[in-house]
Amino acid sequence: MAESAQPSPPPLPPRFNQVTTLLAVGTALWIVAAVVAALVRPPDIVLLTCVVGAVLGGVGYSVFAWQRSAARRGSRTAQRGLQ
């Protein structure tokens, strides 16, 4: 039995392809949450969670920027299609 050809999914809208904006906004929200948590209550797991979220957002942005620069300079091992 032959497989029928499946139509390819439509492309994502441009606003969903802006990964740098998403990473920046997400990291900024974690920083704001950390400041609010530090002002409202003594340091505990909530503040630690916010700080870790902000740090991981920064790491994620760094990895994305590194891959994007590698793709722009034409590295063979870089991911393709990064903005």
C-alpha cells in the first residue's frame, strides 16, 4: 500500500519566527518577577526560581546568538534558517 502525499503545513506567521524577541521578553519577565519576589518576601524558593529562569534565559539567548552568527558567517555545522 503506497503512502499518500501529505500536504506540507503552512509557514508560520513572521511574529512567531522572532526568537530573539521572545527570549528577551521572557528573560525580562523573569528579572521583573525576581525583583518583585525579593521586595515582597524574604529570599526563598520563589526568588531562586526567578533568578534561575533569568539565567537560563540569558544562556538560551547566548546559544541562539552563537548559532545565528555561525550561520551568518557560513559555518557548515550551524543551524539553518535562523534570523
